[in-house]
Amino acid sequence: MRARYIRRLLEAGVFLAAAWGGAALAVPMTQTIDLDSVYTGATPTGALPWLSAEFSYETGATTGTLTLMSLLDGGDFVQGGRNANAQSGWAFSLSPSVQSLSCTSGNCADAVFNQAGLNAGPTGTGDYNLAFNWAVQGTGGRLDGAEQAVYDLIFADALGASPFVPNAAGYISAAHIQGIGDGDDSSFVVDGGQPPPVDVAEPAGTALAWLALMLVGLGAWRTRRIG
């Protein structure tokens, strides 16, 4: 009877360890990109950061979710032009680049440009290959206040790390904030150096692995007692 019990424990441990091996490939990660540094121009209204982007993904997956958040105060806003050669509203540096993307909620940009060499402002801010422009003027046409826009991103290959990386100038993102002060001032802001992505939660597989090891250890202990 004891031998059968021990065998079942060991079988359960092996099963859970195998399940953990598959789950360990997908680790939930989140990267936060805060635009809290003025590259040139007036200082935007309100507390830091003025803009914040959050990219959530799992290692081994080909998709991720990008949330663009405005924390702007007063009459400050992000806009941008209607074509790829125009001034970008909010730009990012990615490697690899996005294969396709779609807006799922919030104040979606009127134009999204997914190509190299986008105009993100002063030359010193570097090159960007993804830009969001809220090109329609008027209420609801600009990104301002406590607004956000959520996008699903699709990549050609599985992600081993975040695709949002610093460009040659050292910046991941840059944005053009307008309407500062009396409404006539503007600013080019960038991220001030970002920490690497972090786990957002312990992978379920880790807990399974610990349980499997506990079961195997218990089985070995009972075997020694019987022997």
C-alpha cells in the first residue's frame, strides 16, 4: 500500500515538472517608458512624468499590448501631422519593428506610422520607427489630460525581450508637447533612461515546479523510512 502511494506521488511530481517546463517558456513582462525629461523647449505643465507608455508581453509570444498614457495638465497636448514626413506626435524606437498593430480602446491616434526614419523633432533625439499622431484638431482629436490609447502589437517572430530599445542617441521614446503656458509654447520631451522590463507576476509554472519537487522529496523520504 505504501509503495503504491509513493509511486503515485512520484508520478504526480513528474507530471507537474513537465507542466512547469512548458509554462516556463512564457514569462509575463512589463516595461514602463516615462517621458520625464525636456530635450528642448518649454517645461510642460504638471508633475513628472508628462507621458507614460506601458508595454506588456510574454516571452516566447509574438504579440504584446502597448498602452499610451497622457498625464498632461493645463492646456498641454500631443498632436502630430497627417503624413510620415510631418512632425511626429509621439515616437518610439523598436528592434525588431512591428509587423502590424491595431487600436483597441481609448483616444486612438488618427495616424500611425510604422517605418524607419520618422521625423521626431530635433536631430539629437535620434531615429524612431513607430509614431502616433493625433492629427485632427479640436475636442477629442488631441491626446491630453488623463487620456490613454491601447494598442495590440504583432511581431513577425517570438519575443525574447522587449522590442522597445534605446536608439543611437540613447532614447526609447520622444514626443512633441504643445499648448504649454499661454498656448504658444511647445517642448520636445524624451525618456530619461529606463530600467529593464520586469516580471509582473510569478509564472504559474514556478509554483508547479516547487510543488513537484516537494512531492518527489516526500516520496524519497518515505522510501528511505520503509527501507
